[in-house]
Amino acid sequence: MNFFKIFIVFLIITGVSAGCDNTSESSIPDAPVNLQLNMLVAPYNTFNTPNSYIIYDKRKNEIDRIGYGGILLYIDYEGKYCAFDLTCPYEVSPNVRVSPNDEGKAVCDKCGSVFELLYGIGAPISGPAKEPLKRYRVVLSNNWLYVTN
């Protein structure tokens, strides 16, 4: 009987651990991501309002790495920083990018897919895309915003 209880506990712990994995499968190829932004200098010192965004489609510094098609930095409705690859997961081309709008959505001009940004998820809400935008890690520490994968 003890073996059975230990086995059940093992299964529960394994399942919980797997559920906490921060990575997800994406059709968008992996590419290096590394941005280090000083939030005390312009334009980042004013980037603090929900439903605002900054687009990185070109490297600004030698150490910058901007993913597969560029990075969309976004502040969700709760004020949390989020980062997504600009590449549309339906088109999977670094040259076909989504464009954010003032309604908390990102739209692919080629396939017409619309993705939710307001809740920080990047989930498809209309169009042919079935997969969310590829997300990257964002950490705010000592007035620096770090975006990595």
C-alpha cells in the first residue's frame, strides 16, 4: 500500500513540474533573444502605460538579439511587460510580421490573423492562425528590462 501512495505522489509531482514549464512548442524557429533596456532613459522612461508597445525590428546595440522576426514589447492591462516575436505563426516568415494596434491586438496584414495582446497571452482570436504569438521572457530588475529566450 505504501508503494501505491508513493507512486501517486510521484505522478502528481511529475505532472505539476511539467505544467510549470515556461517553454512551449512554436512553429517559429528559435533565434537568439537578448535585449537590455535601461528604463531610466528615453524612450523607455515613458514606456509604462498599459496597452502601449515598442517594436524592435532592427538591432540598436551590438549585443542585441531580436528573435526570428523582431520583438514586440507590450504592457498588458495589468501593467506587466510582455515580449512577443513579431513573426506571424501562421505565415512563419521573418518578413511577415504582425502589427500592434491601439485596441490591444496585433494583426497580420498577409493572412489577416488577429492576436490578443491586452491580457499578455498573444492568443489568436480570428483568422487562420491557431497558434499564439511566440513569447519571450521579460524581467524588470533595478530599472533594467531584460528580454531573453
